[in-house]
Amino acid sequence: MAIPVYSYLRYSSQSQADHDSLRRQRETIARLAAVRGMTIAHEYTDPGVSGTRELADRPALAALLDAVENGEIRTVLVERADRLARDLIVGEIILGQFRDAGTAVIAADSGADLTASDDDPSKRLIRQVLGAVAEYEKSALVAKMRAARERMRRETGRCEGVKPFGSLPGEAETLERIHQLRRKPRGGPRMGYRRIAKTLTAEGHPTRSGRPWQASTVQAILARA
């Protein structure tokens, strides 16, 4: 039985479109999928979008990451690494989001798993400073929330406001724990969103989805509060 996977395609200018960039990307991805016994369940495409643009300006990539964080996707195929981003730091940030969700991103031209951990010093350094790029995480959160609303509209025909976390039965205690973990201790740094998410999961606090806590979820809850 073929393994269902998802693909992401992007080209940055009309001239690339004229030179069959999308056709080339699809063919490269299809060849790898055939060799590995995979079938493309859905294709996400950002046409005419530069690889240097942030996530908020790339609706298909934002929708893909929303589906990934909802646990719907485990493998994503791209033609090559720069289809996600031409900027190394932006690319590492995006790959970090896939990596945190347990989703593999495979470059079809080489067959390499771009989300696999490695000892490359440049990439390791970038991963160490990801916590400092709060502005990017804010943009990513906004884009994913917008993609989630659009998905809900397509599925239900409407998108009503979601009740804030803490308003449903059993959530008040978890909300208080989130605020407790986020408070800045005397003489020490404030706990980051990722560490809070890992702590909540380890302590057994349930999320509304039933899946492990994500840093973006903690950030959204605190922003609303």
C-alpha cells in the first residue's frame, strides 16, 4: 500500500513559471515518490512568491504548517531545500517547526531528510539562537491562525470565535500553571515557550486537541491573556 505524503512547491517569478518550474518540481517529486512507494495526497503551492519572504506572506506554506501541527502530516516532499527558503536562517526556522512537530521534510533531488539532526556547526548555531527570533514566531503564529480560520470556513462554511483557553471546564488549573511557569524568577531568565510546552506535557496537563503542547499554543494563550 502506497504511503500518503504531501508536497510543497514554490516559484518566485513569472519567468520561472514560463520555464515550467512547477512542472519540473512536480516531476522531480513524483520520481522520488514512485521509488519510495509514496503517493502525493495533496500539493501545497505558493506561486510567484520569493523564498526570502516571511511565512505571513506565503499562504500555502502557512496552511501546510497548520496541518502539520494538527498532526495530519508526517512527510513532506520538496524539490530541493531552497524551495522552502533561500535564506539559510529562514530555512532553518521553518525546518525547526517541521522538526518539532515530528514531520520529515525530504528533498526530492537528493533524497536527503532536511529535518534530520546533523553536526553542521552553522546549522547548530542557528538552532541555538532560534529563541531570539520572537518577531518571526509572532508572524508565523498569525499566519497559521489565519490559515486555520480559512480551513474552518472551507469545512463548515463559517468560523466562529474560539473560546479562550481557561474558559472551559478543567482548564483553569492549567492556565494558572502556564502563568506560573512564565513568571520571571528573581535573578533569573523567564522560561521560554518551548520549555513551558515541554513542562506542561511532562506534567500531564491536557490540551484541547489531546496532543502534546506546542510553543505556539502557549504563546497564543499568553498573548490573549
